[in-house]
Amino acid sequence: MGVNLGIPHASRLGVRYLPVHVQDLPGLPRFPMRTVRSSPSAHVSRAAPFLALGVMGAALTACAGGSPAPSGPVPATDAEWQALAAPRPTPVPGAPRIALAIMELTSAPAWTTGTAISPSLGLTELVAAGLLRRGDVRFVERRRFAAAADAEREGRARPRGAPVAGVSEGAELVATVVLAPLGGGQSALEIRLSDAATGAVRSSRRELVPSDADPVGLARQAVTGILAALGTQGRLPPWTDPSPAAAPSTFMPSGVPERAIAAFFAGLAAEEVWSWERARGAYQTAASSVGFVEAGAALARTARLRLGGTLGES
């Protein structure tokens, strides 16, 4: 039994919805239950912040009369991939070129990605997607580009489906973000902007967040802090954000459903091994959640890479 997991209004783009079975998205997490002692005589059980999709998958299989699910999502046609491959925003004049280091988590969060992707990398890529969609900064991919460029220089064969490194315009600034608990139900995002050439720290900022903040809310507050740090240096040009909730002035829970966040991480896990169809299916699931603009940016990036884009430019 298929379920429509297409992007909203895809029919207006001339794209047919592609039936994706929830069971076909590998790595969608089954999050553990946590038991928290609330008093010497009582326990409160609560689920970790993300919804497991296993029960839903089982229900869909049962509705289909117990028939086995197909091995993967229905492949998209080139025309459908083209419709998904929205171009990167054109940066406004003066937009700084900025790269992102892997986020550091000084303690384990209350959630997991449910995939081979670490929480640190998952948060980093949520922040990257939040920057990628903006016009007042020019996000520069460094992690995967550097790995691909090194492999090409050494003459190593590219993995199946992997894009070429291409040419990177290079970053002017590198953002580092550290998430550290403060106690009292609060944590801090410690943000630094460093010169990409010299490593000299140009600006720093602290953003306070709840200790139980959801991953998308955390990532959005990190984007807010990066933008604010750029602003103190006079490096943030005017730009009107069509989705201002993606970089709120103070922390706000994202409101993105747990299922959509889980699908984003599944899409990222598939993209990391260049499994384009599975990445597309999972990202489309995530992007169908209203307001999850980071998933839409990741989906468009995946489509651009699948169609021959390079890591340095996509």
C-alpha cells in the first residue's frame, strides 16, 4: 500500500506524486523510551523526542494484507528530478562566503538520529541547510567537497553515484558551534566566526536554548547566532527572509513533527552514501511538513547533485 510523500503542490510543477512506502525509507528510527525519576516513589516514562515509524510501517503492511513491500521508492524520471532541482538562491551583493565546521556537542542530547548519522553531524547538516537557503550569505560546502577533492587528487575511484568535487569558490569565514549544557534546564550555543585563511576569531556569540530543545529549533537558533555574529562585523547585507521562523530572534520550538525530523535524518543518511532515490523519498517526506524549509533545501541540493551538479557548487 503506497502513501503519497510528494512535495506539496508538486502537480503544479508537472510532477507526479511518487508512492513511497514508509518501510522503504531505511534508518527511520525507533527511539528508546526513557524513564525519569520524578520523586522517590514515582517514575514517569516518556518517549525520546522522535516518533518511531515502525508501528506505522507495520500497520501499512497489514492494510495491504501482509504483502511484502517493494525494495525501494519508485524511481523518479529525469523530468521529475529536474522539477525538484530548484537552483540555489542568488546571493545579494556583499553576501559573505561562509563554511561550517562540524558542531561539537559536549554531552549527549536527549535524542538520537536513529541512523548511522551522529547527532553532531545531523545538527551540522540542519544548520547547513538553513544557511544554504539564504540569500544574505553564500554557504560553502567544505566537508564533503574536501573529501572528494582529496580522493580525486589521489586517483581513487569515486563511489557509485557520487558526484564530482568540482570547483569551490572558497570560504571567507568558518563558523564553529558548540552546544554545552549550563544546568537549570538551559544549554548554550557558543558560536565563533573565524577567518578561513588565518584562523583568527572575528566574532563570537552565545545563544541560550532549552536543554530539551528539538533538533530543528537548535539548528535555527545556531543560524540566528551566526547571522548575528556576522552583523556585529558589518558583514550581513539586507535580505528579506520569506520564512523568518527559520531564524528566530530568540529560541522557539520549531513545531516540526517528529516524523518529519526522523525522515530528514534518514534522507541525510542516504545522501551520505549517494543513494539518491532513498534520499529523495525521505527528504520529500520531511519537506511535506509545513514550514520545514531546511528539508526543502536539502531536497533541492540532492536533486542538483543527482543531475550532475558538483559538490563545490551545489
